[in-house]
Amino acid sequence: MTTTVGMRELVRNSNILEGYDYVEVEDKISKAKQEKIDRIMKYAGKGKIDEKFNGLASSQIKEKIALEKYGK
């Protein structure tokens, strides 16, 4: 028989392992962290900078955008 047991359950009662051939221990804290990482990673790398800004510092990029929007 197979079962999935949470860490908290296992710590509180190790006798729950009896009668099983295979036990998968689930760490819900790690699962929650991985879900957050997955949500963040789907947006990673989505923002691309226009080629006209290549090699410019952030202050120079801001200045160039301001000049394009509002002129001199």
C-alpha cells in the first residue's frame, strides 16, 4: 500500500507508517515556496528593452524618454 503523509503528521505520530510499503513524505512549506517561485518565473524575462537604449545607463534612458515625450 502507498500513502502520502505530511511532515507535521509524521512528527506527531510515527505509528501512521505501519502497514504501508511505500510512504511519500510531503513538505507543504517547500511546496508553497515552489508555487510562489513558479508564479514569479512565468513573468521573468518578459520585459525587453528597445534596441535604441542598448549601452545606456538608466539615467540616460530616462533622459532620452523624457526628450522623446516632451522635447527639449
